[in-house]
Amino acid sequence: MRTGIIHHDFVLEARTLAECLIERYSGDDDWWSSSVEGASDLGDELGGMDLIIAIGGDGTILRSAHVAAPMGIPILGVNLGRVGFMSEIEADDALDGLAWYLDGNARPELRTMIKVQIGDDPTPHHALNDVVLGRGQEIRLVDIALSIDDVPLTTYRADALVIATASGSTGYSLALGGPVMEPEEESFLVKPVASHMSLQGGLLIKPGSVVEMTLETDTDALCSVDGFYESSVRVGQTVRVEVSEHSATFLRRQPPSGFYDALTRRLGMRQGSMQRTSASSDD
């Protein structure tokens, strides 16, 4: 079995845990570890990988998914962050708990990604969470014309416009008052940020649709893909968004319904209930 570990660059506990996992589990198998900053340069080392273990917060897991998804490699998220919406197990449980996943017991959970074309750039970018088009350095509203499947819908006057996947629905979109979507839902949603006189509630878009956001404000704006790739957008340029051919696969222990229990715990809504559930699952 070929297993890679991608860990947070500047968290000593993440690097130490990676070393401990390799020492305990590698044996005669092929294991390696990399910082998250170096993961994008792995290239041929990813060929034939069976699993990537991502150790850190949601940002580390998100970047690991960008590396793993095009290769079809499943991801096991180990949480060292504050919330851990994408993670599967806590760091304190990883050393003893990893064996269950390595034995092939886990359920694969496929998460839809979106493909983003920015202006005249021929290179597509793929997002697991969201793409955001909004104001740049100037503090002012931007006008963004929205069309769906070549049909003009409306022009938002807002700070920004967010297009989020099901994974991203528990991130920026949720903070904006948007709905939470089930992890394997293939639809995506559009949610404005501080919009003025427009469809503030947002829109749920079916998987086969193409959404285009065209900047109409006579000042540069910024397009952010998953929060770590950014590109400037000029007036008249369009950001095109559709479902990606890539999807991210996460390993899960609980059935799909376990998402709701984990969601309420991470939002601080049912701490006592989740603690009892966790205790019973360890028996």
C-alpha cells in the first residue's frame, strides 16, 4: 500500500504526528510525508498512491484535496484545527485509530468540485469549497451581472458574489446565512455578500448548469478560488463556473446521517449528544 502524509507547514504537532504514523504503520509499505506547501510539486510521486492522510486544519485538508482529486486518491483528514468540517478523526485518536482505515473498512464519500475559468486565462482552476468574485483594494460595491445557461438573470450590487459547493456550504456561505448542503450533493449555490436590492437569499443551481459572473464596475475586482488562488478581474471580464470533472474522495467511518451529528457538534449546538455518540462508537 502506498500512503502519503501531507501536514501543516508550521505546526510542530502535525510534523511530529506524521513521523509517528510512518514509524508505526509503514513496515514494508511505501510511505512518505510532505509539507502542504511542497505538496503541489510532488508530481510523479503521486502516481499509484492508495491514500493521502492530511494533518492540520480545514485549510491543509483543502490543499491536500487539490493535489489528490485529479489523481483519484482518497483523503483521510486528521484534525489539528479549530473546527474541522472536512476532517474525519482528531489528532489525539489518529495513532491508534488509523489501523481501521488502513484495513479498508471506511466508506468513500465523493464531494463535487467546481471548475472556474477566469477572464481570458485558458487554464481552468478547480475549487472544492468556493469561488468568490468581489471588490479589490477599494472599499466600494461592485456590480456583477449573473447569467445561468446563457440566460441573464440579474445584476448584483454587492461586496462580492460567492459560488459554493456542498463542501463550501459550511464555510463562507454558512457565515453569510446560506443553507447547509449534504456533503455528496452535486448542486452548487450562489450567495451575495452584503447585496443591495437583489436576490439576497441566494440561488441553488443544478449540477449541469453553467454560471457566468461578469464584472460591470469600472474598477478591478478580485477572484479567489478556495481562498488560496487569486486573480484580478477587469471590467467586462467574465468568470465562468460549472461542475468540475474532478471530485474529492474522503474516507468516513460513520454512515451519511452522521454528517448532521458532526455538524451540530462543530457548530457548538449539541456537544453533550455528540460526546455520548463518540463514547458509544468507541465501545
